[in-house]
Amino acid sequence: MDPYDSDSSGYEDEGDYTETGVVLGYASEEIIEDTITHIGGWPTWIDESTPPSGEFAKCKVCNNPMSLLLEIDAELYEHFPDADRRLYIFSCPRKPCNRKPGSIRALRATRYHKIHQPAQKTKKQETEKKDVEQPKVQAPKPDLGASLFGSNTLTSSVSANANPFSLKQASAQSSNPFAAPVASPAPAPPTKAEPQTNTTPSTSTLAESFADKVRVSSPEPSQQTEPQITGPPTPWPSQSDFPTPYTNFYIDAEGETLSRPPTPKIPENVTIEAEDADAGSGGADLKDTFESELDKAFMKFSTRLAHNPEQVLRYEFRGSPVLYSYTDAVGKRLYESSLAKLGNGGVKTVSSGGRMPRCESCGAERVFEVQLVPHTISVLEEGRDDVGLGDGGMEWGTIIMGVCSRNCGPREVGVVGYREEWAGVQWEEAGK
């Protein structure tokens, strides 16, 4: 098995190490610039006066409020320049709910801060106007990367996405994303759009951009309109209704680097019997025999995470997750769809998001954005037994979050919308 075989895109081989397009998150007890992105603790909302429906807080098994595992300030201004975004993952800590569908749920919050007009319609209007006023002239496309970050050195495979974990930073628009919601949006001029200006400086603009640490690669998103859908008017529960939250840890983010892997060691409790001991099997044969005894998906998963063992999450919008297993329901869904047969009988690896359930709100395909990995459990559960907060114990191997590729939500300026997204949970297996 190639040690650099990956489920993720954007490889850059530098000899002794390999860089990928994946962003890794590390737990930190210290307060950092981005105070929104964290594991554990309590959720915060884009607009605190507009929390989601209380139905999103409930475990689908026991119908009780769940604990927050993750909140990410997931702004992607290159893909969704008019929208603020946050992602949430909740989990039920009660033992009877373990391993049951609906005990882990994912949520996306969106707020548009600019009047939205479908891209296709805008282009059509501009073309009709040019046909009347002047001959068609093909204008060069602006360098988006240079305009955002003052650089023209970006490669075609690595784009200058805004920081998915940071607060609002310099972006293509000048409107203040943290400004108070507008009661009623102003009508858009038919032929000319006036640029918006900030009236109230936001302290969040002082935060360090995540793009200063790493660039996140991803292709262009589709631009289409979506229907508006509102959830049931159930109030969000009070904090006293929730179980004791996990300790809050902020997230420090860095790009993933894979070092040259060490020679795999065989655990002491594994015995390998060579069929032909006199043949003098070499180290390569021993390694192949060992790998054949174990789940190759889990070996690949463990090897990949071992490069950066302190990681608690992996982020790559429109990328591919690292699978804990190929044989469970999630593994079969994603792994089988990631193999596209070629005409000559070969196999080519493609994106793993193809068979995620489509968005229930607008019907668009879902794409991978973030996954939690097992070290998150170690961080969040440390010390809970010592203070009498021992829960049933989390028993998942990874939680994969797939999101609507269109970022559907209410299009009125300042209106916050919430959508439940797909949480693909791969549970621990015996012996792993």
C-alpha cells in the first residue's frame, strides 16, 4: 500500500514530506483570535436573537437535548461571498442512545448580508445591455486571488479561500457581516449596484486570517437559487435543560503535512505464521501478511492520522474524508462511489461526496466539509469521570459532515436560516 495514497486532493511532494489541501484543527485551552470555532462548550449563533428551532437540539432517539461537539466559523467568501456560515455537530451523551441513528446530528447556519441575484440571470442582463449599447468585447477576468490577498503567485490547484475557522476578514465585499440584521432589505437598482460600506467597524476584523496559515483548495461552486424553508417554531431549550457540556477548547488550525512514515510495527498480541519459514521471507512479505490480517481502511485511517496525532478535526471543503471503514453503511456509501471504473477496466479515485444524501431543502448534491477524528473523544472526555460526569462514553471512529453545495438558505438580507446537514457516523469496531 502506497503510504502517500490519500483520500484528499492537493498533494505537493517536497521530498521528505508531503503537503495536502487539508486543514487540521488542534485543541487549545488558550483563547486565540478565533473565539467562535471550538469543540465542547456552548454553541453561539450568528444572531443571538435568532437561535435555531429547538427541534435541532434534540436527540432523535431519546428526544432529549444533546451536547455540542463542534462549532466552526465556516465562512467561504470565495464560494459564497454574500453569506455568513457556521457549522455545528451535536451528540447525545446518554449510553442507551450510543450507536443509534439520530444520536449525532449536524447543523448549518447561514445569513446573507447582500441582496442575492442568480449569476445566470445577471450575465444574461449584462449581455442584452451590451448588444444594444456597443459591440461585444471580451474583457479579461479579474484575478480574484490577487484582489483578495494582494498576490498573483497562487497556483491553479490552490485557491485563496477565506479562513473557514476565522472571524470575518478582508473579503470581496465591503459590507459588515456582523452588522445588525436589516428589518427589510432595500430594493436593488435595476442596472447599477452601489457598493455597501461599513458603518460600524467590527472588532472581529482584527482576527488573524486563517488564509495566512494555509490555502484551502476547492473547485468553483454552482450558483442557483433555492426555496426558502423555515423550521418549526419550537424555542431553543435553556442551558439548564442540557446535559453538562464538555470542556470548551478553541481550535488552532494548520495545513496538513505528511512526513515519511516509519516502518510499521506489529502489535505484541498479533501472531503471524509464515507458511514457508524456510523460504526466508523478508520484511516486505511480513508487512504484507500483517496488513492482510487487518482492515485496510482502518490501517490507512490510522496511518494517516499518525502523521499528526494531536489533530481533532480535518477540514477540506469539497474534498474527501478519510474513512474509518469501508464495510459499514457510511463506508460502503462513500468508498464505492469514490471508485469510478475506466474504460480499460482500471479504477480512478474521485471525490467521495457523490453518494452523500442530497440536500432535503433544495435537492442539491452534498459535499464533504469537515470530519471529527478520535482524538476529539480523548480531549473532551478527559477528567469527566473524576468529577462524576461519566457518560455512556463516545464510541464513534469518525463523524463526517456533508453540506449543501449551494449553501441554501433564506435570501433576505439579515435573515438567519438553519438547515440540518448529513452526519455520516462511523462507529468504533471491536478490537480497534
